[in-house]
Amino acid sequence: MSAVRNLLCEADRDEDELATRIQALGADRSRLADELDGSLVKSRKLERANREIAERLDAAIGKIRAVLGEGDKEKADEDDSDGDDDGEDE
């Protein structure tokens, strides 16, 4: 009988140990799920900020090109209006 009791006590200890491990794994899983959710939120915010910055850069580049293009046009108009048709000295 003593051997049977020892086996039952050992089985109970093993069961308790397994239950403790399962609880720890569940807690780890919950913590990791929360961290993943936080990371996903941060990732989405970064992606949104990246798109907004890209749009602003595209708009700024367009404005700069427009200004530079106007400057080139004004320069070409000045060259055409200098009174010299062929650009050569007589």
C-alpha cells in the first residue's frame, strides 16, 4: 500500500507541476500577444507616417520643379528678347 501511496503522491506532484507550467505558458502567451498587438499598432502608425511624408515630399518636389521650370522659361524668354536673332555677332 505504501508504494501505491507514493506513486499517487508523485502523480499528484507531477500533475501540479504540469498545471503550474501550463499556467506559466498561458501567461507568456498572453504577454506575447499583447506585445504583438502593440507592435502592429506601431507598425501601422509608421506606415501611415511614411505615406504622409512621401506625399509631402512628392508635392514639394513638384513645386520645386515648377519653380525651376519657370526660371528656365524666364531665362529662355530673356535670351530670345536680347535682339539677336541668330545668336552670332556681326
